[in-house]
Amino acid sequence: MTEDIKDPNESGKDNKKGGLFGRGKANTTEKATKKPKKKSSTGNGEQSFIQRAKQWLIDSYNGIFKIVIEPQLPRYRVLGWMVLSFLFGMIWAYVVFPVSFYNGAPHQMSKSAQKIWVEMAAGSYYGAGRIYDADAVRGVLAYVDDPEALINEIIAERSSQEATAGPTNIVPALQALQQLDNLPEGRNSPSSRGLFTSLFQFVISVILFIAISWIVAIAWGLLIGGYVERFWERIRPKSEEDLKRIEDDKKRKEEMERRRQAQAEMERRAAAEAATMGPPLMSKPSIYTKGRAFDDSHAIEDADDMFLGECGATVAKTIGDGNDMTAVEVWLFDKDDFVKTLNKIFASPHAYNDPVLRASLEDMVDDPANDIVMIQPDASLEIETNNLRLKATIFDIKPGSNSALPANSHYDELTIQLQAWEKKGDGVKTASPAKAPAAAGLPDLSSYEIGPPPELPKKPAAPPPGARPLDEYEIGPPPDLPPAKKPLSSSGARPLEEYEIGPPPDLPAGMKPLTPPPMGKPPAEKEDDDPFGGTADFTPIGG
């Protein structure tokens, strides 16, 4: 059975052993490090009440408005178009095509219309063929605003008109109304507003429109919109793209929940391991899900947010036409050793034992015997630099479901726990050397005070009695040394100078003695026709 083996990192696997920073990008400079946080010199107890209140207001503004409310509000451009639409509707309704009212009450009509109403009441009351009596006409006049003032105003207007056009019956009829007792006060008409009042009400209406728009937007975004969208998603027909999007959202939610649970379980395990190795600087889950891009990267920082390095995991090898993952690469970068990024590999049992896959994985690591670990529950590997230690542990496994591939060769889901420590802060401290105990029965010499040595006597001591003085002795030259012998070799054999070497034996018949090569100038080197020193030679290495 043949298999298509694909290596996503094949083109750059030689670079991985060179000077790389992070994943696959050359970097010859050290990554910029964060400055440690400066601690405030004044504590909360030393801050005044005004400062604490100001900070509380700032935090409340940022936490409530900037994070919760502002994302729900309409953008200023959208709000501007809404206000312009509102103003256009107001102008259209009150200026261009004003509203026409029908069947309104007499006191709601204009003043000229109310005058006509009074004249009609006067005509119905005056003369021999009157229609209304006194009580009825009082009831009719009660519908307008201040009927007595209207009667007086109409009489004055009609009198001036009769002076030029001639007498009419309307003035005597109105005068008959003036003579009625107990004229009603009428109903107050709506008062006409001034320019300032109209403008103020117009501005207030715009402000109320904006406020209502914001309230509706906030209520929709936080409360109503989610229910409406879910209801609409249930009842509307769904296309293939919608079904795929829903499935992707479901997988994304499941992955987030699984990542949260894995993080909680990893923190529990990390707390148990902290007793021996100390608390890790970084503990993160790295989750692979089939069909999604997998190239995790996590920064390693100390308690002061000082950047120390970076670690991560990515797909090292795929198998089959569907690019199913069969090996995962775990890597570690140390900022103090940016010449090389260290890496090791988790391989499936099939890739671990298959000669072809195994050979391709061995080309990606420095020590194939120790840098390739088989994927199985709780399997782990460690990567160390001079300053950092990274431990990667298989946390959860979901085997692949592709029946066209060999068993134990690929995975649908894989969760790896990444933990990083700083070596100088791993909790292991070297003990100070203890003093060696004194030998039994001997005093402790460290308590003694040793002074300078005593001075020597100025005159030599006298010889013992009966001995000759030294100046009476005659001391001659030393005797001659025996003749030197030639030293033997280290093996005890005779030196070569003592051997007698005769002439060489005669050569066999027909054999000529060897002769040295003829003397002469060496052959001239071929002139190099490449002025660029081989830089233009595109012949592949090993080709």
C-alpha cells in the first residue's frame, strides 16, 4: 500500500537547525524585551479620597461604557444619517406638505374660522325666523374662545366695511347677541408659540430622537437582538453555507470549552508538580483539531513581564490526501541563545515505526534516538537551553477516523500541555559548604594564634666537646663519574646505531629498480572562469 507523505516544513527544515526565532523566520537580532513594571511608590492608603474617587470613575467608565455599552451604540456616521432623516421628515410634514385637519372642534380652528362660527350663530338667532333661542345660542357660542371679544371685534370690522359698501343685516344680528345676558366664556384655544419656543421644542425633539436611538440600540444589542437572531435562525431556511457556518461555530464553541477544561486540569497538575520543579512561568494547552490551522506560539515571561523566550507546537508531518496529522513538532527559543531554535517531535506509532516516515522525521531533529517520542497518553519530552526548560506532555488523544489510512497513524484531535521554567528560578538552591569536623582527640587549631618564628642566633653554635672544628677538614674535588652508556629504547631493544646494515639484496630477474619522478615545473592550474567565486553555480548540492 502506497501513501502520500507530505512535509509542510520540508523546504525549511535545514533552516530550523540554524538561527531561527520562533517558527520558520530568520532573525539575527534579539527580540525586544519588555521593561519590568514600575511599582508605585505610594500605596492605596496614602492616596486621597479625591484620587480614589477619580480612579473609581475612570475604571467604571472604562469597564461599563467603553467595554459593554459603546460597542452596542450606532456609529456616529450612522447616527448622523438618522438625524438628517428625522429632520427631513419634520420639514416635509410641517413646511412642504403640512397636515390638514378635519372635523376639529370650533375652539381648535383658526380665529377667522371662529368669527364665521359666531356670525352663523348671530344669523340663526336674529330676526323673525330665528332658529335658536337665547339658551341655544349661548350653547353654540360656548364652543369658541371668548365669544364676547369675538362679537365686538366682528362688529368693528363690519361697521368699517358698511361705511364703504353699505349697510347689512349682520351688524344688527351681532348687536342682538351683545344684548344677551350671561354670555359664556367659551373654550380656550391652543396658544400660538413664539419663535424661541418653537426652536427649543425642535432641538429637544432631535435630542430625544438620539437618546431613544441609543436606548433601543443598547437594548437590542444586550437583550433583544440575541433572542431575535436565534429565533430567526430556527425558522428561516438554511443554505449549505449556513449549515457549514453553524457547524463551524459549534466546533469552535466545543473547542473553547475543551480548552477551558484542559487549562483547568493542567493547572491542577502543574500545582502538583510545583512541589518538585517549582511553579512554571508558562503553562498553556496546545490543541490540534483536524481541519483547522495548527501553529501555536506562546511567549515565556518572568514575574516582571521580562521576555525570556518563546515556545510552541506545529504540525511536523502529514499523511494521506486529506493532510491528516501524523507528527507534531515542539520547539523552544531562548532569547539569550538566538542562534538556534531547539525542537523535538511527537510521532504517531505508525510514523515512529515506519522506516520511510521515521527517516523523514530524523532529518528534522539533532538526536533522532532521543528527540522523537511516540504519541501515547502522558508521554512527555523535555527541551532545555542554558536558561529555560520546556516540558511537553500528551494530555488528550482522539484517534483519526480516516479508514483509508493505517491504524494509529493520524489523529482528529490532540491536546499537548506546554510548561516552561527558568532554570535559575526553579526552586533548587545550592547549599553553602559546611565546615569539616575536627578529628577526634585533636584540638581545634582554628582557635590558636600563631605568631612569627623566633629569631636565629647571631653566632653559630659551638661544636660538641671532643669534636674537631670544621675549618680543620680538607675537602678535595669529587671523584670522576663512570663512562655514560647509551640509553636503551623504551621497549628495551638495542639502539639502531649499534646495528650493522649492509647493502640491499639483488632484485629478481626482470624487475627494474624504482626511479624518482622526473624533475620539472608543476603543471599550470586551469584559469578560473567564474569571477564571482562560485556564487553563480546553481548546481544543487549532491547533484
